[in-house]
Amino acid sequence: MLDIQAVHDPPERAFGDGGGIVLVAQTGTGCLLGSTALAERGVTAEAVGAIAARDLVEALASGAAVHHW
């Protein structure tokens, strides 16, 4: 299942004009693993998404049930 939730904070709640992405995957045993990436000037949204996706794939491939930090 794929559940996508886009969040756009209104100007009175937002700070600056940056962006980011949060990814969460649920394993077959119910464990939740996540990854994040922040947008930077000059970095495309696709690249930011790829960074978060790479980190999530690494977490899933590790077989660990906890975050690496």
C-alpha cells in the first residue's frame, strides 16, 4: 500500500521558504522505519527525494529494527 500525504503550511505557520521530505515504510512485522531529507538551494526536488529514498532503502536492507542514529 502506498499512502501519500502532502503538507503545505500556510505562510503564517511556515518559517522560510525551504522544503523537505519524510518517508516511512512499514515492514512485514509492523516495524516502522523512516528517513528524511531537507531541500537546499540549487538541489532539485527529485534529488532531495532520491536522498531520502536511498536512506530508507539502506535502513530496510540492514534488517535492523532501529534507526542508525
